[in-house]
Amino acid sequence: MTPTAQAVAERRPAYLTELARGTERFHEPRRPDCPWCGRTGLRTRLRTTDLLQRKPGTFVIDQCRSCGHSFQNPRLTPEGLDFYYRDFYDGLHADRAEKVFGARTSPQRHRARARALARHLEPESWLDVGTGRAHFPSVAKEVLPYTAFDGLDVSDGVEEGRRAGHIEEAHQGLLTDLAPRLAGRYDAMSMFHHLEHSLDPREELKAAHRVLRPGGHLMIEVPDPECRYAKLLGKWWVSYFQPQHLHFIPLANLRTELAALGYTVVAVDRREPHVPLDLAAACALLLGHCLPDADDPWRTKAPTGLQRRVRRLLTHASAPAFAAAYGADRLLAPAISRTAFSNAYRVIARRNPDRT
């Protein structure tokens, strides 16, 4: 038995016991109003399943007809978030996370992010929120060698990043909880694909305002819900990323909120944050949906030898289609990133001086 198969076998009883109670408790009650503007005119934008891990459950994204904000409804409870995040970023499926986010976390992309903020100031201290194992700070030091980088994350990875020398200080927990202790400590902050995971993006932005010094800069990158790939690919658009993405914020809404909280937006970019993966990821998700089930601990029983062989055979047979989709993503990226098909946007905002 391979180490992975052994880990699956060891975890299966606990998962099956947990699932025997059903998945309804993983969801909060459905809300009738928009969490962004409070109005009640909602429409269903998407209904899907967990296409990445294929854990049981159905997830709905509603969109506000008034302000355009999209959000998971009903939202996952803390218990649900734990269930669906488990085994994805660490352990069994860490390789899947790397495949999904590899292009987004490349050293070249990290350097470009650091240079983008460096055009506005050379920060003394920078806090990277949602840093994971602090890969961004470790690369950004090449661009800003005199900046002290710290990291914040809910996972143990932030401590690993500190021990590896990627960051000077590791803050483990939620930004909203740690903000009082970190108030006024930083003149630069980054939130790369963090807000879409947060329970309340507004509270995150308020906490960032508290942590930043007056004149400090906040850099945000999020998926663009107005990306035309979202409509073209439907549930196969990887940036929907259910059930982990809880909010999808249109650029206009984010700009308005930042202004209301006391920020001045100094730069907006849809070109550089675009990650060329939409077609390849859609191909992979569709393929994973069609293949026989993998040996996962939440399956009632392990796949048979025949099912394993069929899965391997079909995976190898699909390689040319995946390679073609990957090539198309790369080939089209320079043009796509300048159109409404760009899948992400970046905002850099300066914290205004406090009013007296």
C-alpha cells in the first residue's frame, strides 16, 4: 500500500462517520438580502458541486440585481469551511492546490506585484495577509531588499515561512482579530486572492485601514466576477472555486467601499493580474467530472482495480486536449489580458490621513 493509499484508508472511517450526519449542518440559513448593499433583489448566478475535490454537497452563488455583488448563499458555516478546506492545501491534495495556483504564485508574478507597489513608495514594513508559507515575501525581497516583510495567515504555514527566513514575524490568526495589536505598524499591506475567501470583506478592509499607517498602501488582487469567461465557461470557470470562494466583488463596488473607508485608489490593473489558466482549468475540471472516482477518504469504498486502470487510461488519453487548452491560454494571454476576458484585477489604494 502506497503512503497516499494508507493515509486515505486511515482517514476514511472518520470521514464516513462525519458524513453520516449529512451535509446540511455545513451551511448557514439562506439569506434573502445582499451582504454588500442590503437589498433583497437576488438571482441565482450559479449552482454547482465541489468540482475540485468532489466532496459531497451542492453550492449556490447568488447575485444582487442592484449592486452586482455575487456571494455564496447559503454560506458555509465554520464547520463547513473546515470540512471543505481540509486536505486541499496540505496533505492529500496539496498537489492539486499547486496545480491550480502554480501560475498565480510564480516568482515572476510575485516580482511584478512588488514592482507595482514600489512605483508608489518604498515601504519600510510590509504585511502580507493570507501569506501561506510566505512565498510572496521571499521573492519580493529581491525587488525591495530594504523592506521588512511579515506574514499573516490562519494556517501553520506562516510559522514555516518564518522558520525558513521568508518573513521576519509570523502572525497566525484572522486579520480582523489581530488588527488591534498590529494597529499602525505597517506602511504596506497585500491581500492576494484573500478577500474572496473571507467571511466579511468589508471587515477585512476596515482592519487593514487600522493596521496601515496614514499614507500607507494596500494592494488587493481578486477574481474579476465581470470576466466574460465566467459566462462562457459557466461552472467550469475555475475562479468560481466552490465551495471555498465566498464573495465576488465587482471593481466598482470595491472602489466605492475603499473611498468610504478612507482610502484613495491610486492604481487599477486588469492586465498584469490575469492568470492564463481558464481554458486548461476548465478542461481539467470537466475531465475530473467525467472520470471514475478517485480513491478519496470521503468515498464509501475504495475504487476497484479496473476503475483505477480506466481512470489512468483516460487521464493519459486526455493529455493532448489538456495540452492544447494550456497552449491556447498562453498564446491568447497577451491579447486576452487587455479585454473583458481578463480573469482578475488589482487595486492599489493609499490610506488617507486620519480626520481631526
